[in-house]
Amino acid sequence: MKKKINRLCLLLFISLLPTVLFISCDKDTNCYLDVIVIDEATKNPLSGVTVELYQNNCDENEYNYRRGVTDAKGNFSTFFEAPGIFSIKATLNLEEGGYRQGNGTVRTVEGETKTATVVLSSHVDY
């Protein structure tokens, strides 16, 4: 009787082992990033700012390049499949001509959401 119970326990353990292993391997490995763009003078978030995220020596056609526009809260969110160090370039084109710009860098971490704040310069370039 004791042998049957031991065999049954062993069989149950062996049948549950693959399930446990597959569940533990299913963790999120993406790297999430929120970029918040704020005005240098007012310290308020800015909407409609073009945000570019890239690694050195990368162009628009590569997978580690992202471009987007900030929402009403001055936020742009994206994700990458692998961790890395990314340069951030934020540009606001002005209606009267010229543009304002801000830069930064951020290191993404696997399975985490990082927040980077970029301050947009008050200086207008033409």
C-alpha cells in the first residue's frame, strides 16, 4: 500500500513538473519606457512634442528606434524587446517658425518600466 502511494506521488510530481516549468518561463522580458517632456520655464508637461528614441549608430529602419508624439499629459510610452541605453531627442516645432529641443538618455531594464524626464529648452533655434 505504501509503495502504491509513493508511486502515485511520484507520478503526480512528474506530471506537474512541466506545467510549473512552463509557467515560470513565461515572465515578461520587454523593457517599457515612459518619456515625460516638460517646459524649462513653466515646469509643465508639453503635448505635441516629437520624441525620438535611439541607440548610437542606429537609423529609423532599425528595431531599436522609436518615434512618437507626447499626449495631453506630456507623456510618450513605448517598449523594447531587449534592454539597452537609449538617447532621447524631443523637438517642438513652433507655429511662428523655429523649434525648441531637449535631450536625455535612459537605460531600460528587462521586465520593468522606466520613466525618463526631458526638459525642453526655452531657447528657440531656426
